[in-house]
Amino acid sequence: MLILKNLSLCLTNKICFENFNATIYENDRIAIIGRNGSGKSTLLNMIAEQIHPDELFLIPQTIKDFEDLSGGERFIKKFHEAINKSPQFLLLDEPTNHLDSKNKSWLIKMINNYPGTVIFVSHDINLLNNCANTLWHIHDGNISVFQGLYEDYVNENKLQKEKLLRQFENIKRKQKEVVLKIQKEQENTARKKSQGEKKLRDKKWLKVVTNQNKSNSENSQGKISKDLNLQQSDLDSQMKDLFLPEEINFNFDFTGIKKNSTFSVINGSVGYEKDKPILQNLNITIDDNLAICGKNGSGKTTLLRALCGDEKVFRTGEWNLPKKIQYIDQHYDILDDEKNAIEIISEANKNLNTNEVRRFLSGFLFRYNEECNLKSKYLSGGERVRLALAKICCCPSELLILDEITNNIDLETREHVIKILKNYQNKFIVVSHDEDFLKKIEIKNFLYL
């Protein structure tokens, strides 16, 4: 058992979390989730500091050992090292980032069978739903603890939101009733005053009674109104504690862009040297959205670069592709590192004036000058994805290509990607090992390398 007391992470510009207390029991499976930059990796390292080195094995997000191996191979080698040492606590930071589907399934099985306590940071839905029995969600300066699966957590928040919204509506209805009642009382008082002016001259005591009735009515309605305001304030506080991702708002302008075209590769081959093809005998028909799947090192990214016409990739065969293709790679090279969000969107769509650019960016949650004027190279991973998505939305193409778009992004940004792709009105190709993601964007055509 490990007891955490008063853990806090306060940065110069924000409070990530304060005074977090928790008890970690033997064989717990704890997943730490939250937005990019919320402090997940730091919390994992803070936990590691509370554990004796002999009882701990931490695999970081960036593994510097084994430089001759790929990212996925490095993690697997490091994980085997951990298994051999069999520590009481196994801590993993984004373990599935570089793993293909087969190795993800292997990792889930290994975590479930591990005899010790496992704590991991992840945005991987399959890993969260299959391995974690407890969620620690960092958001709004706090850490929410939930016992159960990620899907249960999301559904519970949705149910709570619906319940609170119904209560909000009930309070608004009652507030309107109070206002109408006060107005009615005032109208009645004014009418009685007008009708009774003559009597008041003869019977002074009636004025006292009338004023007293008016005062009692106003006090009663005022108390009710005050109680309703307090209830509304309490609901506001409860709503703030819920996990309610912000929605992005977008519109596609496909003016002048061809739709429903079919593209193809016939007898194609690709590689970085003319006589050494990495892939050959390629026959691909792109008449609908397509997912390209395969093991690490199977040539998926090389094929994407060939589709985009990258001059560093040699290709042979017949390639019938559109002139304009948008490509978001794993490093978001679609963004100019030295330009800010306003400049990037203004250059992508010259028909938008400054105010229209700001409104457009606001829909992608870029609402403050600091975010809009910061060079893109200084943005967080989630912000860079949102800006890349904004760029493709403001000037869509005949074909959109995405390479492992869900790697290194938080769960909220992942939902943004899903929303955009489900509403994209032209064809797109995705490379992904994320089965849940492919299911949610409703991919039906697969190319396995």
C-alpha cells in the first residue's frame, strides 16, 4: 500500500492540481488521464519519488536507450526488462504511443497478468477500458477519482450533465414564476391603490394594511428568489466538477473542390532508392475513405509520402491522384513553426478578413491573444493538432491524408478529430493502430501492408 498526501503541482501560469490525497493498494490498475500539459507525466514522476527504487520500474514516454531500434521496439525491450525485475510498482508513461495493433494487444495482456501494481498515463481508449480499474482525471485544477472503466466515467458525466441541465431548467422556470408573481402583485397593488384613494381619505388605517400586505408579499418572493439563486450557484459548482469537453465548431468550404472522384495506384512500387523498393506490386483503388494498417516498419509512412508526391520517395507505376492533397504527418509539418495561428489561417484562406480569422479560430478553441499570437512551435501537442485541423477545414482538398493523428493527443482532442472526419465531405486516408478510433470514424475499407 502507498499513501499519497497533499501532492500539488503549481506552475507560473496555472495550477494543475493541489492537495491531492490517495491510497494505492496492491494490484491496483490506475490510469492517469487529462489534457496535454495538465501535469500527467509530472504526477507519475511525483509518485515514483514516493517509492523505494528497489520496488519501482518507470518506463518514460521518451526512451533514450537502444538508439538503433524504433520507438515501439525500444518500449518492448524496456518492458521485458521490467518484467524480469518484477518490481512491486510498474509505472508507464504513454506506453502504446509507438505500438502496432498486435503489440497493443500483447501489452494489454501483460498488464492484466502483471502481479504488482500498475500506474500508467494514457490516451488509448482500448488500454483504458481493458486495463484500468481506477481513473485519476486531472482537470480544472483538481484530480477526480473514478472507480471503473473510462467509458463508464464518460457516460456517468453525461448522465450527471443531463440531470443538472434539467435542474437548471426547473430553477429558471421557478425564477420566471417569481418574477411574474411579483409583477402581478405590483399590478394588483397599483389597482387597489387607484380604486381605494377615496376610501383612504376617510379610513387612514387601510393604507397601513395595504402597504403591509405589499411588504409581506415582496419579502416572501424575495426569499424564494434568493433561495433559487443559491441553488443555481450550487448547480454551477457541480457542473464545473464534471468532465465536459469543449466542443469545436467548424465549417467546410468545398467551393471549387471536386467531390466523389476515384483515385488509384496501378502496379506501383515505392522506396528511397531506385533499385531497393520498400513496397511493390501496389494496386490501390481509393473510391471511399481508407485506413492503411500494418506492423511497425511495414512501410505505411513511406506509402503516404509517395501518395503526397514527396520528392525523396521514388515511385514507379501509374499514380492517378489529385493535384491538391492535404497531409498531416506525425510531426504536424503542415504548420509553419515560425508563424502563429492567425498567420497560418490567413495564408491558408486569403478570403477571410482578420475578424473572420479570429472567429474561425475561436471555433477551434483559440480564443485568447496569447494562443493566437504564439508561434506554432511553442504550442502544446493538442493545440498543434487543433490548429492543423483548423487549417484543413478552412481550405479542404480532394484528398486528406492523416498519419497516426491520434498519437500523443489527449482524449478531448481525439474527439475533435473524430468529429471533423465524420463530417468531412471528401475522401481521406488514415494510418492508425487505434481500433476504437477507426470504428468511430466509420472506416469500411482497409489496406493491410
